[in-house]
Amino acid sequence: MISALLRPAVPADEPFLWEMLYEASHAAEQGLTVADLETIPALSRYVDGWGAEGDLGVVGGPAESPCGAAWVRLFTGANAAYGYVDDATPELAIAVAPSARGTGLGTAMLERLVADAAGRYPAMSLSVREENPARRLYQRLGFADVPGSRIVNRAGTTSVTMVLRCAEVSSPPARIARRFPAI
């Protein structure tokens, strides 16, 4: 188990969010580097200029060496991203470093982010590969498939958009707050 803290993502976390976007986008499978992501508008929009109005995120892991992040960013009409639902619903990106997977950190970050977003956004969405094991986590937390949203993504696999209504979630469970305290 990782001794970890959860804290709000701040503009200074942008370099770390690029690393997490690399994990979330499965960029290694496409032979890309973290630097390559900055040249791909469909991906760079998730991190470039982090800390803009409306950005909301959580970074988790040891204070000196974070190993996960979950964040939402609002994309509208002409700038719609992979998991676009509507102009009022931000899209979620989440990743945990390989060394910290299976520790509960992803669940803790996502539950904290959902609770934080509940007062700001009516919902949040995400795009996920159908075969991604994290899809079960999203379903367990209340995310539901958006009908008709299945697409073949840039990696050639099938993705689906999922949405969660934030008003249905009020705060992270006590077990998460004990195991991954907020700072």
C-alpha cells in the first residue's frame, strides 16, 4: 500500500499532468513520448495551460513524488474533446503510474474529484477504451455509457463515452478519507 495524500492540482503540476496524460492516453503503445503529446492538439488540450478558469483536479501519492492525477477540463462546441457530452460537462482524465496501480489511489482520486466537482458541474464525462479494466471502476462509481457514443479512437481501438451526474455524489467515503487524507 502507498502512503499517500490527495491534494488539489495547481498550475505548477502541469509537467506532472503531461506525464499522467502519457499514461492515460496509452501513448507508449503508439510509440509516442511525453513531448510528442504537446504536438497533438486532440491530446494536448487536456493539459496545455493547466490552471485556467474551470480546471479542477486532484494529485495523489507521496508529497515528494506524486504517482497519480485525476482532472477535469471543460471543452465546448468547436473544441469538443473525445468524451464531449455538452458545453456544461467537463471531461475527465485520470492516470496512475504503473508502480501505484492496484493500490486504491485511482479510486480515491476519482471519488475526491467527483465530490469536489459536485458543487461546480452538473456532470462529468470521460472517454474510455471498452477493454480498459478501469471501466469497471467508472461503472462502480456511477458512470454510465452514453448511448451511441462508441467510436474507433486514434489508436484503432473502440472507445465509449461515459457520464456521471455529480449531484448524485456528495463526498468521498470515509474509508478513502482515512487512507488518502486531503491536504
